[in-house]
Amino acid sequence: MYRPRFVHGVIKPASVKDVARVLEIFDDPGLECGLQAVSTGRNWGLGSREPARDHAVTLDLGGLDEVRALDLDKGWAIVEPGVTQGRLAALLSGTSRMLNVTASSAHTSVVGNGLDRGVGLRRQRVDDIVGLEVVLPGGETVHVGWWPEQDRATPVYAHGLGPSLLPLFLQSDLGVVTAAAVRLLPRPEAQRVLRLAFGRDDLAAAVDTMRRWTAQGLVGGVLKVYDLVSAEFYGGRVGEFLAHVCVDGTERSADAVAEVIAEEAVASGLFTEVALADTDAAPDDVVARMVRGAYAGDPGGNDAMLHATVGQPAEHVDDKGLGWLFFLPLVPFDGESVALAHHLLARIHDETGVRAGCTVNALSSDVIDFVVSVKFQRDTDGTERAHRALDRAYELFAEAGFIPYRLDVDHADWVDRLSPDPAARALARRLKGALDPNGAIAPGRYA
Ligand SMILES: Cc1cc2nc3c(=O)[nH]c(=O)nc-3n(C[C@H](O)[C@H](O)[C@H](O)COP(=O)(O)OP(=O)(O)OC[C@H]3O[C@@H](n4cnc5c(N)ncnc54)[C@H](O)[C@@H]3O)c2cc1C
């Protein structure tokens, strides 16, 4: 439910050679439209497959769907853009490795999500990308970061020597990615997930307590806290706040750490429920099921949650069902900041009548991905109010210093406002001018 852009057409290449040929053809000063690459195009909430601006041609890479190589011992896979997280996770099932999966559909792309700096249950997906195969404007193919060599095995290390080129192609309109080298995480021998509920009055203190556990290394993966509204949106059990805390390691260490957290949670007097979410807990709670599976690298429960959220399976999210918007600011991981962020959501509710949900994803003991979601009916009034709430979220959160790490298609122009140094933005534009003088690639959401 973002404004539909004018798209001239869709090109669906079947091979990397096709992609190179297309980039060669578009490297033409006489062509006024550029290419906008998508992997599976399921960037729901941020504009799905819409380009940021009109007059683009969509380069749909969903047909490049090979898992080119898999090394379970060293922990890497080479995957093309059309490879979904469901498919890669299934290949790893029962092995010593697992994929860092997101909470989105199993039918979303490992490469597309990583390139947009998406967030998995284990960490930010960008940390999983150690190398990229990129086709540049003009058609040249380069490998940046780490890439497997035919005749010798080299350690998996993303930075190489000299200036690191890999980050240039994340959230980027400098090249089209045709494959990625993805880190496969060691699978923990044991996993426990604690569910901790708490009330609004204890929000700040509970967040500070959970921060301490995270800073001290007790928590495995991304600690998640759903508020009442987001739990309701995603079809989960509705309480006030519900945290999911993953603990993993060997059987004995996972049990011991889970026990320490549970004891400390009870002793703090802040939590109204402290429970171990074992396999039988909350069988009807689609959020609890998704979280437990996804921490373990299994997105098998994700599509049930998607259906509960927007009322549609993955293939129909964009044409039917409910409207859905995301706003994704970073917030410091401390009780005061999280309470302030919730206060801003209350203000947006007062001003627009829109109740936004929030899920906290702790990316580290210092930074939270504060996922703001808006669910609405796709009628004129519902859509207009939802977008007004989104605009207010950008304004209020940016004013408080809570700046987003991903943008939607309607707020691409915020990239300049949100960047601390205009000279750095000018440098990015100089790089674009040097690498893509004829505008073969359309300006994206971060241009
Ligand atoms: C219920 C629900 C839960 C969700 N949970 C999560 C979550 O936990 N974490 C999360 O991060 N997101 C989440 N999302 C948002 C979204 O669905 C995912 O981020 C999804 O993975 C993005 O779509 P995609 O994988 O098809 O990527 P695409 O839409 O294909 O790609 C995303 C962007 O990356 C760039 N890009 C893609 N491919 C290329 C390429 N080959 N070369 C150059 N640039 C490229 C483009 O800018 C593109 O717009 C959720 C959405 C819903 C509705």
C-alpha cells in the first residue's frame, strides 16, 4: 500500500550471463530508465518490489535459484538470489550447521534480506554475508569479500586486504548481486527459550535487567520483546509485554544458564510470568512456535505467523488481505530509551488514531532494532491514516535520535536528512557517478 510506481517492465534473467548482458545494454546514456534489482521481492512493509522512484525496469532475479556450493565443515554456502530461507534451512536440517533465519516467510530470499541489512533471530543478516558476486554497470563480474577458491581452501574472512569493498554493495545501487557467500552458524547442541512477561510500569526496569543478561553473555541470539499490540498483530498470545530469551550451548550449560536467568527473573520481582517455552508450551500461539523454531534455524512456523498477521499466504500478501507498514529505527538498549520510544508510539496514537505495534530485537547489549508495525484495512481512510502515522514516526523518532537503519520506498529522501555528514553523502554520489555514469541501475531507497 505504498504509491504504485511507474515501472516500464520486468526482466527475468535465467543466468548470470543474462544479467551481465542486461547491465551492458542498460549502460547507455540514451536510456532514461535504470534497473531495480529484486531477489524474491517480498520486502513487505517497506514497499515490497516497488522501486523507490518512477521509470524503473525491474530486474527480477528470482530465477537464479541455485545453491552453488555448501561446505558444512567450514560453514559456508554460495547461494543465488532466488534461494529462499526455507530451502537453505531444509538442506541444513539435521546437520552441524544452521541458517540464521528471519521471522518472515520461508519463501523470502537469503540474499535479498541480507543485502537490505535484515534481521534474523540469531543476529543481523548482514553479519552472515562474507562475500558477494556482483555484476557492475557495463557487465563486468567481480567477487568482493571472501570467495571459495578452486585449488586451495582459505579461511572464511569477509574483510580481505586493503579497503573492504563488500559493504559498498549493501543497501546499494552500485551493482547487481548474483550470488552471496553466506556464513552457516554452528548448530547449538541444546537450546532453551524462556518466556518472561511483564507490565507497562516495569518496562524500563525489565529492559535494564535483560540488557545485563545480554551484556554478560547469558543470551544466545536476538532477544525479542513483543508488546501487546504487536503480539495481537502477529496472532500471538496477548499480554502486556512478552520477552523471548534464547539460551544455548551444551545440554548442561543451556540448562544451567536458563536456570540462572529464571532465578534472577523471579528474584527481581519484575516479571509476572517466568516460563520455559518447551515444545508443548502454548501450542496455539503462532508467535511462540515461530520464535522457538526460528532460533533453531527452522522457518517451518513462519508462514503460519505471516498468515495470522496479514490474512494471506506469501504469494498473495501484495494483492489481497490487510495493509502492513514497517518503520525500523535503532534505539539504545536501555530502559529509559525504550520507554521513550513507547511514549512516542502513544503520541502517534493520540495524533492519528493509529495504534502501532512494537517488537524489540536486541542486536547487541547496546542497540535495539525497534520494529514498529502498522496493520490496517486497505480502504482509503485506513491507508491514509496508516501513512500519516508512518510519516509522524519518521519525524518523532528522528528528532529523538532514534534513526532508522532501513527505509521504505516513500521515505528514500530521508537518507540525506538522517546521515550525520553531508560530505559522506557527496562521496557516495561520487562513487555512483564513477561506477555507474550512465545510470544503468536506478537510484534505490538509499540513493
Ligand atoms: C510478518 C512479517 C515478518 C517479518 N519479519 C522480518 C524479520 O524478522 N526480519 C527482517 O529483516 N524482515 C522481516 N520482514 C520483512 C520482509 O518480509 C523481509 O525482510 C524479506 O526477507 C525481504 O524480502 P526478500 O527477501 O524477498 O528481499 P527482496 O525484496 O528481493 O530484496 C530486498 C531489497 O534488497 C535489494 N536487493 C535485492 N536483491 C538484490 C540483488 N540481487 N542485487 C542488488 N540489490 C538487491 C533491493 O533494494 C530490494 O528491494 C517481515 C515481514 C512480515 C510481513
